[in-house]
Amino acid sequence: MDYRITQGPGLTEAALSGRLTFNDYEKMRLLMRDLGAAPARHVTLRLDGLEFVDSSGIGMLLIVKEEVEQKDKTLDVRGATGQVLRVLTVADLGKVLDLRP
Amino acid sequence: MSDGGGAAEVGPAGGDMALSLSVTTALAHGRPLAAAVARMLADLAPGADRDAVETALQEAVANAVIHGNLGLSSMEVGTAAAMQRYAEALAGRLADPALAGRRVTVDARLAGKVLRLEVVDEGAGYDAVEPRPDQPFGRGLGLVSRFASRCEVRDGGRRLCMEFDL
């Protein structure tokens, strides 16, 4: 998995790409570090470029949410498609994450 | 395939298909094994739901690597600090040649309209436990049961059998 962060007025956007799986703990730790250090109050995770996610990846997304909210920020998740959208739907992540198109 | 600690056999192209692939835990952790197998099966069994096969196979391989051969339980606490400790524990176990060298075997068989996959590890086995709703991890077997037509855990957790109706 790779990510790219862009900053805008009041918004930090992190675009994920590739595959988010059980060997991405270190990458996600770095992502959380960078999101925590960003000044904006709202964070958007863009998943348009993510082609595959497994249950470990789901867990990491939930930890991102937890860590972002611990810093009094809000989070939404956008752009999931294909296998990623299918897994997030099957796992009922819409009840926990703010999933947007 | 023998480079990187793997071995594969492919059966006859016509009629039933049998594929057996055996790799080290290190390779199964570091390379997209499920994606590679799913890509091959998509060509050999075109009626299969490729995303479903790859998703279920990925979970089975992850279980075999992390819970089976490396002997780690699911992370129970959902914090970045816990995730870092887990990543360090995982790296520590992968650095042990005895654990990293344990095999993960994927067997695939196509018989008529059913694709059958089995993933086997060399660990001590484990008892699958349903995760609490607030636990971020531990959803792997639940995903397998949703994406496979049928699944069964055997040999004390060392063998995960999945069937996909084509």
C-alpha cells in the first residue's frame, strides 16, 4: 500500500493506492503519524486507488478512525470501488465508518 | 516454481484441474500469494467469482501465516500503539528461521462446477473465536464464510477448506 497526503483549507486528504493487507502495519503506522500531525480538523481517506483490502486492512482503517478521533478530528472515507467496496459492505463497515461515494 | 522457497504442480489442462503450491511463511507474508493464485485460477476456472476467490484465499493465507505458522493471536486492542507492538512481534517471529521456513500449502481442485481450495499450515493449530464488535481485527474467517459457497476448518485449525460454486 502507498499513500499521498494533500492539505487544503480545513481538510487533510490521504489517497491510498495498491493493496491494503496484513503486511502493511508499518505503512499504516506512518500514515497515522502523518494524519495526526496535520493541522486540519477534518480528514478524508480516499480509496479510489485501492484495488484490494483484507480483514487486516479493515482493522487498520478502524484504528485510523480511532486515532483521528482521539485528536478531536473527524474522518470520512470516500471512493471505495470493486473488491474494496464489496468487502467494506460485507463487513458492515458503513455502521462504523462514514463511507461516501 | 522453486525460487524463493516455493514449489508448484499443475495438473492436466482439460477436465478436472489440480494445482498444489507450497511456499515458505516468509514468502507468503512478503508476496501477494492469494492474488497470484487467484489470477491463475481466473484463467483455469473462468466461471469463478475472482474477487470472492481472492478475498477468501487471502484470509486463509493470512490465517495460515499469522495465526498458524507464526503463532500470533489477533490484535485485541485497537490503538496505534498496540498495532506497533503487534507489527514488532510479527517482525520478530518472521526473523526466526524456524518459523519463517514453515510451509503454507495451497491446493486447488476443479471438479465440474465446484472449485475447491484448501490452505494448510504447519502451526500448532488454533481455536477460531468470534471477535467482539469493538475489536478491529479477527474478521478473517467471517469474510471467508461470506465469500465462499462453503467452508470448513479442519485439523485443529491447520487446514481451511473452501468451496466455490461456479
